[in-house]
Amino acid sequence: MTTRLNPITTPRFEARAEKARRNKEAALAAFIGKKAEIDEMLARLQALSDDHFNCHPDEAGWAMVGTLEHYASLLKRITDSAFGEGEHAR
């Protein structure tokens, strides 16, 4: 009669489980770091928008409109991707 080892209690399984746990912790730390990075960018953009993108009303012209159009197109790509809209519609 052959004795079978319980795969859940073997050192090899425990090593894999520990590696998986460390990998999950690393992924969570990376996620939190990227989220903080995005939050900071969003806060900076909001502050810039609140200040009318550093544009005094007397200085507003078509060049500034073009700049804002460019910003809006980049943000639309992000929101379309995040919400599954536009070319990213599901």
C-alpha cells in the first residue's frame, strides 16, 4: 500500500501559498500607489480648472480653446475607457 501525502500540508504547497500571499500583498500596494497617483493628478486638474486653466477672461482666445479641446479629448479617452463608452463600449 502506497502512502499519499496530503498536498495541502506539504512544504511545497506552503511555499506556493506564501508566494501567492506575498504576490497579492504586492499587487494591493501597487494598486494603492497608482490610485494615490491618479487622485493627485485629479486634484491638480481640479485646482487648475477652478482657476480657469490660468487664463484671465481678457486673455481667452482661440488658442486657449484649442488647448482646452486637446485636454478634453485626452480626458474623454480616459473616461471612455473607464466607463466602457465610445470606442470602448462593451
